[in-house]
Amino acid sequence: MAESGWRTHRLELTDQTLREWDAVVLEASQDGIVLDRSAFYPGGGGQPPDEGVLLWGGVQTRIAGARKGDDLYLIPADGDPLPPPGTAVRGAIADDRRTALMRTHSGLHVLCGVVFRDYGALVTGGNMEPLTARMDFDLPELPDGFRDAVEAACNAEIVADRRIDVRVLPRAEAFGLPDIIRTATNLVPEDVAEVRIIDIVGLDQQADGGTHVASTKHIGRIEVAKIENKGRGFRRLRIRIAD
């Protein structure tokens, strides 16, 4: 699957376990390298872009990140050699970092599902780094014991080993699903014809473009580290993902 108009076929959207693959360079400059096939996640939805390397002709080009533009551009590390267009390369993603981000992102979806189910609150923002994250909710009042209750409920869902499915639906069909948008503002652009759905079966399904583990048991343990009052009824929950 590729973004509309992109030359790069995005492998990570359908195979989130993929860490190495073969590709051909279509374009290369210090501004970015474009491949015909890539599993580098370019960032979005609060999840930062992947890092890794391209291997070619006995040479290594470190990839410090990726970005979306009129195509998917991989950002080479300063001073590293650029593979010329037409070069066959082997792409490899930094596995520990990607896996940690997948666990974190799935953990945030569990948190979102629990808070929506138990308190009816929508998300107003969020961000993550490997194994640490924040999520903001429209929660004017916090019941007594909220922090412990949310943490316990999240970890019960993790222990339940809920399957995490990925599917792509036509826009009209996707928006026909109940509560598919869990953010206070719909962030899916109007020109997106097909919507990627992440479904934690029995708990949470929502539009999402990021990478996730296969089931909740792979997340680890969620710890609610801190709750902050951000004003106007917005609460920020900071979480850690533990083994």
C-alpha cells in the first residue's frame, strides 16, 4: 500500500514485524532518500519516525529518521554516503527502538479504550517516546481512586491477551463504525479515501496509521506515572511501559 501519489510502497502498514528488506533507490540527496519499498515509519499520531540503516556495496548509510512530503523521505545521518539512484540496498530498522514504540503505541490505545469505556472521555492530545508516553483527556472531574483504577483496568486488558487487528476500510464504511474517532477533533484528512483501523478486539477500535504489537500481552505492564491538570478540564496522564 502506498500513499496517494507516492512512489514508495509502505511495507510497515501491512507487516509490522518486518525489520529488513531489499529495495532500490529512486532518489537521493542530503534532504532525503526515496526507496521503491520501505518499512520505515515516517512518524505521525504522536509516534516518532523509525531509525536504522541502508546497506549497499559494502557501505552503510545511517538513517536518522523519516518524513512525509510528496513522497516518503529517509533522512541520512550527517556525513554518511548517499547511495546513487538505481542502487540496490538492504534496509534495516533499529529493532529495539521500533519494538519499544510498538509496545508504547499499543499501550496508549489500551489506555484510550479503558478511559473511554469507563469514563466516556475523548482524547485531546498525545505523544510518545520508546516506553514512555502521555495522553491528554477531556476529563473535568477525577473520581477518587482514578489513577489506581485506570492502571488496574489497563493491566487487566493486557493480561486478557486481546488480539490487535489491522484492517483498511473505505472511508464511508470506516466512519460508519461506532466511536471510530476517539479524539475530540477528527484528524483524518478529508482526502483520505481508505482508513486504516487498529482494533484491540473487544476493547478499542479507531483510525490510526502507526505500528502496533500483535496482542496486548506483548505490551508489558502499564504504569500511570503522573496525572497533571492542564486547565479547562483537560487531564494529562503520563505512563511508562514496564517489562
